Amino acid sequence: MDKIFIIANWKSNMSLLEAQNWLEEFSNFSSEVRNFPDKKVIICPSFVFLSQIRNILTEKKIPVSLGSQDVSTFDKGAYTGEVNAMQIKEFCEYSLIGHSERRTNFEETEDRLSKKIEMARKYGLKTILCVRGTDDLKDNKSEIIAYEPVFAIGTGNPDTPENANLIAGQIKDQKKAEYVIYGGSINSGNVKNFTSAPNIDGVLVGGASLDPQEFFLIVKNA
Ligand code: PGA
């Protein structure tokens, strides 16, 4: 059976203490998470916490991988304020690219997204490209594509599993990604409706991932 990806996008939330508490609580579920070898659990915290979170995951043997929420379009060099793929790769296996909040608030054009994917690839990061619909697909390919309709993000109003499955199928038909996941108002009660759809390989979870118990239930129920 292929993997089911369960990816937490913490966005610009959490203090260091809150992140440490989250990990402490989630570590209570480590042995149960290990019993789901077909589920790949990834958390995407803010850049500033990656190093410490990496250490905690290793020390406490928590079966969770790390992803960044973004990556620079530039390689290392004179780009003040940027965090580049070479640096991210020291801590992460994955990188989110093109989340709709970044497309809307940070002028992420297709050209920039292509450069980000190129940079991530150069340093061996696996990419999770977020698209709001099939119009966002353009020329970009990615290991994983997350279909996230804007109306469903943070609203408590998810897409229907049927429509999400249809879009995921269209993305796969266009051979833009090996895996397609769904994101937008996922919780422990609705996750299975999505992960049981034939074209959907997992979920990207925002708000509900901030609570470690709820996130564990999402992993369990997926
Ligand atoms: P949500 O966010 O789960 O809070 O709807 C999903 C996302 O933005 O990735």
C-alpha cells in the first residue's frame, strides 16, 4: 500500500515553549504512530524552530519528519533575510511551496515558484506544491501536490471528498505529481472521507494540527 501523508502546517503560529509542549504531548502517541507504517507524518513549523524541533524529534524518537513552510528562490549568497534550500536541508526532508497564503500575500508568481522548486531539488528537498485548483498547475512538477481550494482554508467548510478526488485525479492525469493530497478544514472527523478517496494520498492540515491530541486523532483516523 502507498503511503498516506499527514502534514501539519503550523503557519506563523506557536512560540518555542508552545512548540516544545506540543512535541511533549505528541510524543505520548509515538508508539501508536509507529504502528502505522503506511502513514508518513510531517510537521512544518516556522524556520526559527527547525533546529530545536529536529533535536527534540531525535532525542525523543518521535516518528515525525520535518518540512519547511517555504524556501528561498535564491541559492546561498547576499540575500539578506532569506532562508535557502541548502540551509533548510540540514533540518528538513520536505518543503511546502506556493501555499495560497504566500501566493496572495507575498506575490508568489509562477516564475518564483519554479525557481523555488528548482532550488529545493538542487539540495534534495522533496517539494509539496500547493495549488488552489487546476489553473495553478502551469509547468510545475512536484513530488507531492496539495490541492487546497481557498474557500476551504481555515473556514470549517471543506471541499466535498468527491470534488477533491476529481481534482486529484485531474492532477494525476496531467502527471504533475506522484502523490496528490487535499487540504482545507480537515479534522479528525472528516479526514477518512478524504484519505479513503482513490486519488487522494493524504492531507495537509492547518488549524487542527495546532492541537497535538486532535492531530494525533487525524493521523489515527486517516
Ligand atoms: P486549515 O488550513 O486546515 O486550517 O483549513 C489548511 C492549510 O492552509 O494548509
